[in-house]
Amino acid sequence: MSTGSLSSPTVLAASRAVSRAARGRALILIASLLLAALCVTQVLHNLGVVGAGFADWRPIALAYLLWALALGRGLVLVRRERGHRALFLLPALLFTLAMVIFPTVFGLYIAATDWNLSSLTGVHFNVLGNFTTMLHDAFFWTALGNMVWYVLSVLAQYAIAFGLALLLNAEIRARKFFRVVFLLPFMLSPVAVSWMIGKSIMEYRFGPAATLARLLGWETPAFFATPWVARASIMAMDSWMWIPFVMVLLLAGLQALPHEVAESAKVDGANPWQAFWKITFPLMLPVSVTAVILRIIFELKLADIVINVTAGGPGGATDTVSSFIYREYRDRSNVGYGTMLAEFYLIIIIVFVSILLSVVSRWLRRVT
Amino acid sequence: MSAHAAAVARHTPRHRSRAARRLQRFGSHTLIYGALLLWAFISLFPIYWTITTSFKVAVDVTQGHLVPWLDFEPKWRGWRALGLSPQMLTMSSPSRDEFLLRFGNSVVAAVGAAVVAVVIGSLAAYGLARFEYRFGPWRNKDISFFFLSQLILPPVVLALPFLILYKELVLLDTKLGLIMVYTLMVLPIVIWIMRDQFMAIPYELEQAAYVDGATTWGAFLRIVLPIALPGMTAAFILSVILCWNEYFFAALLTSTDAKTLPVMVASQTGSQGIDWWTMAALSTAAILPLVLIGIFLERYIVKGLTAGAIK
């Protein structure tokens, strides 16, 4: 008797918990089925198999949103505390999955076709055709070769940024002023910089940079006429905008260094040059590697200033892969081939960055 | 006596070396400040050039005048073409309407995306910093890596599929569409910054709140969030800057309605024979908000850039 009176609330609670979990599971299941049914209907509608369906895919996006809400509510019902915890992660995860998975998968499909927005003959599969076109596309390979130079220019940016970080870390007056001023180029929009520097300061007739170059003895200061000069000009602009980023990271690294290290170097009688190479530089290696790798990853996306200043000229000498593909879309509407190039470039990037990361981390482990 | 001699002997070389050291210090100071001023000039000159050029007329441009009032008289011509000069402000001006529309689009897209990214990014970062997740074989580390790996995706890879996707979703040339792309773009950065911020907050604070009966969400909203606010501000400002400057997606995905300021600037650059003063005024207007942010909020930008990268 006494046991019964004890257990009945427990049993009740347990059965309530079970029904709660069951309700949660049912909610998720129904929502998923509804979403799947809507998707299938819409696909069939677009293929012309069934008449029912929406004019566009917007309702499906809305359905995905509702499904996400139902999923969250269901998880809370089923898992309670763990469900609540999952709610923190779910919005970002579902958003990223929806925004990345579809374009990647669909991108693979586009890349396999001869899709041209201005062609009237429709879309056909054209994997081999795209691939052979790519192999024989001299402009694409030039652009890819240019990327090697652009990535190498990151090392020069790193050297300058390190110098600036050391200067800002020294005992100087008006440090705040210099820090703000040095950071400013990073804030400016690449498109505005394209005009400010590329199209006006470096302009052949009236630009102050051209005037200065004439004063220094270069009689025809055309910054974008010959391949190497043009590439160097683009690099200079790109460096101008990105050196602050590397500098900020290195400066933070320098400020995090323990003070005793510098003191002990001074006591040992090492001159600043030796102290830098023997002590500061090795200690800064991890930060340097982070900064350079981040910078390389961003450099691989370089496009805006090339599109707006040279449009890849002269003769593709300044083209980056991104700016080349951009023109393939914009000027030739060559969607299929452009996407093929983009996917190929993505594979190169992934391979390159993973090799870089593993080589660097192995090297760091050996050095430190 | 001998002590005195010793003192003198000790004193003289030190005296000489102090003079030498002072000379050396003077030299190194000159070098340091010289280098600092040179780079400050390199950083500031393009901005100075753009702002002053917006007050020039043709003669000042062709003759290479540099200093206002000294070698040229500032005129409002560039700003008048934008409809933003003092006497134009009272009149109606189609070019000003166009500019304000683009400016507004940029503000909506940048701020909207930054808000969304900071909200969902902070939530995810908190979850990743505090709880153990398991989705099949995926652990916290893999999920974090998944978010971070989005950073290496170049925009060109996503651009075309997005063009098609947005056409189907009727999101082409809408601000909502831009906000979604930009959110995707800055989300990894926000998660990176915020995960670092949350990890720096001691877990004991929440544990104390749990003892007092707070729920997971209650402890997060009432205890953790206020402490993490500076970090969130940093992430927000950095996101706004990145979105404000974005050009690639805006150029492909928007046309008449949702076109942003960088696309407007770029379309003006492309046309031949555009007046320099107008372009300069337009560029000035496009970079001025950022220059102001840079001057007044430098602390937060540096905090955002260095979070996670420096231990």
C-alpha cells in the first residue's frame, strides 16, 4: 500500500515524460515529412509532372524555416536539457548548411553543363568539353600563375608589417595616433581604393604618383601598361590595404611577449639586431604563421581591385582567378564553364591550404 | 685618495659612453620617427588626396595642385554633382536621391547582416565553448572546423549557384538576399571571435547561477551576455566594415533596387571621362563613415581582429 502511494506519482511523471518525448518525436517526424513532401511536389511541378505547386521556391524556404522551428521545439521536448543546449548551435548550423550545401551541390551540376545565359539552345551536359576548354585556356592558366605571385607578395607585406609593429611597440609618443592612422587603409572599401589610388593617384597624366615618378626620372610612368609594372602596382595597392591587418596581429603578439625576455637580452649585451633574431622573432613565430596563413587565405580571394582598375589587363597579366571568372560570368554569360573553373580553383585552394597547414605545423613543432 | 681615483676612473668612461649613448638614442629616435611619419604619410595621402580632390575644378586637377587655400581655391563642384553641396541641399536632386538610396542600401545590408551574424554566431559560439555536442561522428572540434572552413571558400565558387538559387527564391536584387549572403560571409569570423570571448569567461559564474536555479538560457542571457558585450561589439563592428566594403556579391546579385554604394562607385569608375571631382566626392562619401569608425572605434576593431588569433 505504502509502496503504491509512493510509486504512483513517479509512474505518472515517467509516463508524462514518455508522452512528452513521443510528442516531440512526432512533431519532428511530421514537420520533416511535410517539408519533404513540399520539396518533392515542387520539384515535380518544375519538371512539369504535376500541376500543383508554387510559382517560385520562396514558400519552400519558408517551409524550411518552419521545419527548423519544429525541429528545435521537438528537440527540447525529447531531450530536455540537451535539447536546450542544441538550440544554441542549431540556428547557425542550419543557416550555414542551407546556404552552403545547396550552392556547392548545385555548383557541381552547373559546372558539368554548357550553360550559357545568353544561349537559346538549352542546357546540355558538357563535362569533358569544359575540361578540355579549361586545359587550353591560356588566360586561365596565366591567372593561376599570377596567383602564385600575389601569394608570394604576402611575404613582403609580412616583412613591412613586422617592421611597423616593432615601431609601434617601441617607446614612442603619440602611439595612439599612429596606431589609428596605420589601421585606416584596412577600413576602406576596395572599390573606393581602386579609384583613389589606381585610377587617380596612379593616373598617367595628372596623378601625383606619376608626377613623382617623372621627377625621379621615369619618363613614361604608365603604371598599368606593361605586365610586370602593372602586377607590381596591383600588389602595391593590395598591400597598402592589407598590411594593417597583419600589423595589428603582430603588434598584439609583440605586446603579449613577456617583458623579462627583452630585459634579459639587454642584460646579456645583445644589440637590438641580435636580440630581434635570437629572441623576438622565434617567440613570434606562432603569431607570424597565423597572420601569414590567414592573409594567404584572403589573398586567394583577391578580385575587387583587379576588376575595377585593370580588368585583368594588360593581356591578363594582372588577372586573378576570381576576376577572370567574374568576367566570364559578366561579359560572356558563360555560366557552366565559369563554374567549372571556380570548382577547379576551389579544389586547388583546398589542397594547397591543407598542404600548407600540415607542412607549417610540422615545421613549427620541429622549430619550437 | 685611492677611492677618489677609482671613482674618477670609473666616472670618465661612463661619462663618455653616456654622450655616445645619447647620440645613438637621438639617431635611433630620428630613424624611428622618420619611419613612422613616412608610413603615416603613405597611409593618409590617398585619403587626403581624395578629400581635397572633391573640392577641385579641372584646372586644379590638371596642374596637380595639392594644398587647398594655398595653391587652389576649394570649390563645391564635385559635391554639387552629387547634390550634396550646401546650396544644393535645399533643392531636389536626382543624383542625391540615387546616392542616398545606395547609401541606405549599404547601411541596411551591412547592419542587418552584422546583427543576424552576431546573434546566431554568438549563440553557436557559446554552445561550442560550453557544451559537448555529438552529431553522429561530429564533435565540437569538427563543428567548429566546419564553420571556420567557410572562410576559405572564395566568393566565385558560390556566386553562380547563388545567382540561380536567388532567381528561384525571388531574392535577386533584394536587400534580404544581400543580408543572407553577407551573414554567411561574416558568420565564421563572428563565431571565431565569440568562441574565444566565451572561453575567457570562467564557468564558475554560470555554475553559481545554476545553483540559484537559473536555466541554461537564463544563465546565458543574464550572466554571460553582459560580460561578453565588448566582444560582441567588436565582432559587430568588424562585420559591419566587411559587409559595407563587399563588392563581389553585390555586383552579381543586385541591379536596380538593392544596389549598394560600392557597386555605384564601381559603375562610375568604369565610365570614361568622368569628372575627377565627382568621383572624389563619391569616394569620400563612401569611405567617410569607415574613416570615422576607424578613428573612434579603433579599440574594438583591433580587439575583433586579434581575438582568437593571439593566445
